[in-house]
Amino acid sequence: MLDNMSLSRHISGQFNAELESIRTHVLAMGGLVEQQLTDALKAMHKQDVDLARRVIKDDHKVNAMEVAIDEACTRIIAKRQPTASDLRLVIAIIKTITDLERIGDVAESIAKVALENFTNKQYNLLVSLEALGQHAARMLHEVLDAFARMDVKAAIRVYQEDDRIDREYEAIIRQLMTYMMEDPRSIPNVLQVMWSARSIERVGDRCQNICEYIIYFVKGKDIRHTSPQEMEIFMDNNR
Amino acid sequence: MLDNMSLSRHISGQFNAELESIRTHVLAMGGLVEQQLTDALKAMHKQDVDLARRVIKDDHKVNAMEVAIDEACTRIIAKRQPTASDLRLVIAIIKTITDLERIGDVAESIAKVALENFTNKQYNLLVSLEALGQHAARMLHEVLDAFARMDVKAAIRVYQEDDRIDREYEAIIRQLMTYMMEDPRSIPNVLQVMWSARSIERVGDRCQNICEYIIYFVKGKDIRHTSPQEMEIFMDNNR
């Protein structure tokens, strides 16, 4: 595979060791963000106050990793002056960590909702987010996996998964809207659940961004903003 | 001023001409995004279908500019191997255009809301977004101005402006919630207005990001995720 070939070129040398170290840090950051997201969802569903507080407390670790990786990327560009695929890797990493950090923020905001007081009836609404949340967490897991292997085919599969998340999200919004109309006093709480649903849906969009960076690194092609037709052709050629 | 000194170093030479050209393109992209945002808001308030359609149609221009500037940045890094403040400028630009593109998406989504059918009564709700929208558009204008001059003091002023946008946003949400509770049939439409309010509020956050990149370029300091206390000290020292 093209990607493995270009990764294996980095096995020796100080520069390659540095690049590998950055890549490892990105994967560690991804692992932490995934943990934060699954813990936040668990805290919400189990109304686990301690877990929710820990997620909120740990968000600064995600932020610190973003800043440290960003610095390492700037340093490696200045010192090693990478070109071609090495440079694309660094640029892809700079962009990937921005999206990872925002997914970390989503975890924090879900944890905050977990700390709110819900009546039993409203608590059932939170449960309706369980499947959506797990779906988004799975998508994040898969995109990190694709990133670790710089696997374009896997990135394309993850990319397409977002459609289903969007449909699940829309179904939830319709359900919540009905609930609001039937019981207007529930509106403030239901709105909180809606904001959470929306931020979970956004995790899917951010995973799609990371797919685009993987493709950009491996193929040297920026597929953002391409038309659905062009995208279809690109995907057919890379399946 | 530090920033002017470091800008003036770029007056001569092919490299500097290239950097200047990228900077000019970023400002053109910023100008287009600002136009898109103010047109979208105008279309919403005046229920101007033609203007809304034009905003939606022109979003691809913003996207194309993002891709072109991104390419130019990667090219200049590979070819010219900038270091120190030159490199920071390129990195700041790569990040700035991501936020500008997302503000472009906000303009598009507001234009889509402008195409929806609202009853007269619900139309009044859209009007409640007018002040918030103008405030966000002004903040965007000011941050682009600060970017053009790489003016840290101006960036700090714009950064602090976001608090007020947040407060205006919260007041609107409370008002819309009351409206929903009084007239549950209005919920679907009011929710649309709420989503718009939220995306306008996010424009403020994105402008704050751009302020951070300006400070990063001029001061070589990454102020993201610093504690409110540290931020206060930094701002006091740079007023």
C-alpha cells in the first residue's frame, strides 16, 4: 500500500524519529479524547456525577496536548524543513489536532449536562442519545485507527458513516420536538438534550474532517468542498 | 511597533512578495466572508429571497479560496522553508482560513433560514437576531482589520468583545424559550431561529480564534487554553 510505503521511509534517522514521536503523540491525544467522549456519554446515561466531574477536570489535558503537538509541528518544520509527503503529514497533523481538541470540548459539554438535574421522565430523553453517542464514539475510534495506519480505504468508509449519524440525529430532534410540544414545561431541559444531540452530531463532522486530512496526506489531494459527483468518482477509484 | 517592524522586513525579495500575496488573498477571503455574512443577515431580516439564494450560491467561492490559500501556504513552506516569524505567519494563516471558511458556512445556513416560510408573528423572532448578527459582523470586521495590521492591541479588544455577544445570545435564547412555552405550535420555527442564534454566537468564538492567531504570530506566544488569570496578566501587559 502506498501509505505503508511512505510510512516505512520514516523508520531511520533523527528526523524520522521526531516525526514518529509527533505521530505517537497524536494517537495518544486521540486515545484520550476517545476516553473522554465515552466517559462523558457513560456519565450522562448513568447520571454518574463523579465521572462527569473527572471528564470536566481532564479537559485541560487534551488542550495541553494540542498546544504541545502544535509546537512540535512548528519546530519540526523550522528545523527539518520537510517537503512533499513529510510536509503533508505535518500539515495533516496540525489540522487533525484542532478537530480532536473540539471533540474534547464536546465531551466536556456533555459531562456538564450530566451534572444537571433531570426528572425521571426527562432522564429518559438522555437515554435516547445513547445510541447516537455510541455511534459517534465508534466513528471516532475508527477514524483514529485509519489515522494510525494512514489507511485511505478505511478513511473513506468512516467518511460515509456520517450520513447515518445525521439521520439518527434528525430522528432524535423530531422526537424531542414532539416531546416539547406535548409538555411545554419540559422545554428548558429538552433544549439541553437537543444541544447535546447536536454536539454529538458534530463529532461525526469532525471525524469526516480527519478523514479528509488522511486522504490529503496519502493522496496529496485536497478533497474538501468537492462536489458529490467528484467525491463519488474519487471514492469509487479508491475502494 | 513590533508587528510593523516584522511586516516591513517583507517588503523586498521574491519570498516576501509571495508571503504578501498570500496575506492579500487572506484579506480578500475575509472580505468575501464578511460580505456573505452581512448579506445573509440582510436577507433574513428583509426576507429577501434573491439575496439569500446568492449567498448560498457564492459559498463555493469561499471554499475555493480556502483550498487555494492552503495550497499556497504548503507550497511556500516547501519551497522557501520559512523559520521564526515567517513560519508563524504561514501557520497563523493556515488556521485563520479554517475559521473564515466556517464563518462562511454560518452565512450559508442563515441564508437557508431566510428561505423558510415564517408567519408574521414568527418573523418578528428573526428580527430579534438583527442586533446579535450585526454585533457578530462588526466583530468579524474588526478582527480582519486587526489581522491586516497584525495589531495585538486591537486583537485583544476584539477578543474581549465576545463576552457581550455571549450575553446577548443568552438573552435571545431565554426570550425564544418563553415564546415556545407560550405557543407550543411555534416550536419547529422557533427552533430554527435558535439554531441561527447559536451559529451567529459561534461567529464570535471563531473571531476569538483569529485573535489568538494574530497574537501567536506577533508575540510568538500560544495563548489558547490559558487560564483566565494568565490571560488577564497577558492582556494587562499588552494594552
